[in-house]
Amino acid sequence: MFCAPAVADGFVYGAGEGGDLYAVDAATGKEAWTGVVYVGSENGELFAVTA
């Protein structure tokens, strides 16, 4: 992973050097999901990021 990862509920979340987003099962090290991540901003904008 290219960034400092976030850890929550048994998963490690982070971004790769190419901008891809990853969710990895912390116990097995296997990729947990792929898809689109939706992120809302404080001013009400909604962003969709392909994972």
C-alpha cells in the first residue's frame, strides 16, 4: 500500500500507488472487496471512487 493504512473491524484499508483502493482481511491477508466507494464531504458533495 502506498499510504498509511486504516484498520477497522478486522480489515485494513488503503490506497495503492496507482490510486486503487484496497480492503484486505487482516487475519488472512486476502483482498476482501472490489467495487465503488462512496464518500461524502462536509459541504454535501458525494464522490464515487472505483475500488
